[in-house]
Amino acid sequence: MRGAAELSFAEEVDVARLRHIRPRHYGRIVAVIAILAFAAFLIRAFAIGRIDWSTTREYLTWPSILLGLVNTLWMSVACMAIGIVIGVLCAVARGSPNPVLRVVAIGYAWFFRGTPVILQLLIWFNLGLVFPYLGIPGLFTVRTVNVITPAIATLLGLGLNEGAYASEIMRSGMLSVDHGQYEASKAIGMSYLQSLRRIILPQAMRVVVPPLGNEFIALIKTTSLASIIGFSDVLRNAQDIYYGNAKVIELLMVAAFWYLVVVSILSVGQAMLERRFGRGFASAAKR
């Protein structure tokens, strides 16, 4: 009887007239206060610190800084292009029925993923200690130190290293495509390479684009390691300036500013690419 009375009372209550009580998230409030306090502490520290911000503004558009920024950008684009080409080839080799190609692709990824990037840069830059001359004996030879400049060593070191990671990204994208797509392409008479180019790789791009975008953004920052072998990127040129005027933190803020600008622009471009390649999948998920 009591249950029936409570049910009838609940049915008579107008739910729309009930007062809505919002839950209080005390943990969020405490977290926001802590974050704001820490941000205020950082802002105050940099505001009252011994930083000459007028010097930072002056060197933002300094010719050598802009030249270093250009070097950083073209080196990153070139290394990423090399990495994507090698990554696609290694991913195809990993899925090939040829055991020799599979072993070579696995060994390549194992070596370049297993050694630090800075070590690879140093090895390429000092390659002349192992091979004093490059070329074909009797036809033409050239001294290795004349060929392996800081730019070439950076291109080889970062490009080959990026290829090892891109190969795993491309392989994961290809594995995400249903195996029935391979069988369907064979059924209509396509070769393995044709099915990759027309069916598999276009579908794999939805999975490949986000990690490749992250790799490219990371590569922009990894180029700063090339300063150790003399490559004139934005950080190396900033260091050359503060070695002369002793404005260390001011020039480091200049380099940080340009890195943040470039990464922010690339992040927006990555988001646009992700939306474009995920258009059909997003609409299918909504349906």
C-alpha cells in the first residue's frame, strides 16, 4: 500500500516545477585556483625577473634569426618527406611475402628506433673518420668532409630516423584497413601495388594523418639537436648571438616564440587535414 501511495504521489508531482540543484565540483574549483595561482606566479617571475624584453622584441626579426627559422622549416619539410617515402616503402616491405624485404624493413626500424637521434647526427657528421673518400675508385672520388656538411648530416640523420617511425605509422594505418579490401581488390584483378595505391592507402590516411602530424611537429623541435653539429637553425643562431652580447634568456625567448608560432600554425593545419580525411567516417558514425 505504501509503495502504491508513493507512486501515485510521484505521478502527481510536476517535475518541471522542481528546483534544479547543480552539483558542486569542489575538486574542479580547487584545481582552477591552483592553476591560476601557478600561472600568476610564473607571470610575476618573468615580469620582475632580469629579462630585457625590449631586447627580445628587437631580435624577433633579426636577419640571422629569420634565416635560422627558414633553415628549420625547410629542413623539417625535407626530412619529413624523406621519412614518409621511406616509411611507405618499409611498410609495404613488411607486408610483402618476400622474407628478405621483411627482414630488411624490420632491421632498419630496429636500428634507427633503437639509437638516439643525437648519436645518429654525430655518426653522420663524423662519417669521414670511417670513409675518408666517397665515390668509385678509378672513376671519381671526393673527400667525405666536403660532402657531409652539417646540413647534409642533419638531412640524413633526421630523415632516416623519421623514416623508421613513419614506417610503423604507415604499417598501423594499413593494418587498420579490413582484410576484405585486399581480397576484393584481388577479385577484380588488381595487383598488390595497385590495390595499395587505389584502395588501401587512401583508407589508411584517416588513421595515418594524426600521428604523422604529431611526428612533423616533433620534428620541428628535434631539428634543434642539429645545432650540436653546426647546423644553423633558429636555436643555433640565437646561441651565436647571445655568445656575443650575453643576453642569454632574451635570445632563448626569441627562439621559444618562433617555435610556438610555427607549432601553433601546424596544429591548425593538422586539425584541418584530420577533418578532411575523416569526413566520410564521421558521417557514418553519426548515422
